[in-house]
Amino acid sequence: MTRQQPAADCGEVLFTAPLALTPPAQVALEDYARVLTRAAAAETVGDDAAVAGLHLCGLPAPVDDRAHRDLADFAHELALRESKNGLGWS
């Protein structure tokens, strides 16, 4: 299968290593990414076992290094919280 070329207003934020995140943590990461980058849509990239990054569309500008680091830090924090019995909210 050929991967489609992303739209001009789309971009990806890839992490240095995939992270184990449950579906609720993935939703939290997607929501955070949309707010931080002002993207119209965000979707985690990877498989059910590990998240390798995010695909963002409707970006008003390319994702800068600071936002990239912030997203990676937030994803790592989520993974750490999950490894210690949950996200900390209901």
C-alpha cells in the first residue's frame, strides 16, 4: 500500500522511542497536541502497543522545536503515570 502525501498544512511529530500509552492517554495526548499547536486534528501514530508520535493536520504554522519537545515531554509523562497505576483522573 502506498502512503498518501500529507496535505501542506499537515505535519508529524515523532518521538525518539515509541511509548506505551493506553487509548485514554492517547486521547489526552491528541487533545493536548491540538491545543498546543492549534491544529484542526491530531492523531497518534503507531500501533496498539506503542505510540511513535503524532500526525497533525490543519496547522497554522509548522511545529517548532519547542512545541515538539513539549509534546514529547507530555507523552513521556503520560507513559510514566500509566506505568504507576493510571493517569490520575477518572
